[in-house]
Amino acid sequence: MRWVTREKIKVDRVACPWLIKNFVDQHPESVFLPRDTDWATISDGIVFDVPDCELGHHGEDVSFNSIMKKYKLGGFGALGLSDHEILEREFIVYDALYAECKRRVKSGFVAEVS
């Protein structure tokens, strides 16, 4: 499936394609269009993380949450933890990612990003 969003993604918006690839669509095609695109005219893909789209920001939900809700995916929120407990548990994931990145840089390994 084609997944369409704004170009020039940053760290926070990388989470959505990661979620899609790992839990929604094993072979997604990511399409990045200019910010001034008329998103309502896109009919050949699923639009996410742009203004006024189903898989965007709604109230306190960010695009990541909207994707989780639409595809009925669980997560840390389903555990009923406090914000501090979530931080404590999720920091482990980021610490592991950071350690892996440092290891790869040190060893000279650079992954190709699609």
C-alpha cells in the first residue's frame, strides 16, 4: 500500500512509518510530498500526519495514536501506567536504540535508509 505524508520528515514523524511497517503493512511504499499539497485530493494512498486527515492529530492524539486506534494496536497506554512509569519503561527502548547507533558508528557500519 502507498502511505503518503509530508516531505522532510523529522525524528517524531519517523515513528509513524516504523509503526506502519512493523504492525500494519509489511511492505509499505512511503511517499513524501510537498507541505502545500492538497491532501484531500490524494486517492491513491493512505494519507497520514498531515492537517485534517484521519490518521493525523486529533485532540490530544498525535498521528501515531491515530494509527494505533484505527488498526486496533495496543501499547504502553493499555497498561494503565502513570506518565513516569511509561517514561521509565520506554527509556529502555531508546537507550537500546542509542547504544546500537553508537556501536554502528564506532564500527563504521552505515545502514541504507529507504
